Amino acid sequence: MHRFLILAALLAAPIFAADIDGKWTGTIDGAGGPMQLVYNFKADGATLTGTTTGPDGAEIKLADGKIDGNNISFTLNLDFGGMPFSMACKGVMSGKDLKITTDFAGMPIEFNLKKS
């Protein structure tokens, strides 16, 4: 019975992780009003890859993406006028809702995404 539970847990993790695959959208309040957010995620086992769009419209690839059950984490490596900047992001997925938290220059930021 114990072996069955371990096998079931191992098989369930990739099925759950696959729910992150696809396009996720939301908004965040910016200095000029609400900004549209678009993330495209892809799971490969416990590895998360994907992209988002930067403030200038350029595509930004996720780095160091990880999936642990309904928790995800990744890094966004940005460039502000030649100054590199990294933002570590963490998220918790609940069905078609994803709550992301990050820190921008000491200011905590939270936003919600919905699966499209």
C-alpha cells in the first residue's frame, strides 16, 4: 500500500504541474494607470519555462523556473537603460488563478493572473 501511495504522488505531480501551461493575463497598477500583463508558461516536470512582455514591449524569458506542487518560482532578468536588474518571483496557483509576489527595488508587488 505504501508503494502505491508513493507511485500515485509521483504520477500526480506532473499532471498538476501541466495546469500551468498556457497563457496567463492580468493587470497591475502603474504610474500611467493599469498595465496589461501577459505570461506564457510551460512546464517540463519540475522545470518552468516561459516568457512575459517587458514595459518596452520586448519579450523577456523566465530564468531559473521551478514548480513545486501548486507553487512556482522564477527570475526575470531586466535591463533598464543598460543597468541589469533581476526580480525573483514566486507564485501560488489555484485552478485558473495565479497569485504572483515579487520585489522591485525594495517595494513588494503582488498581482493576480488568470489562465486564458
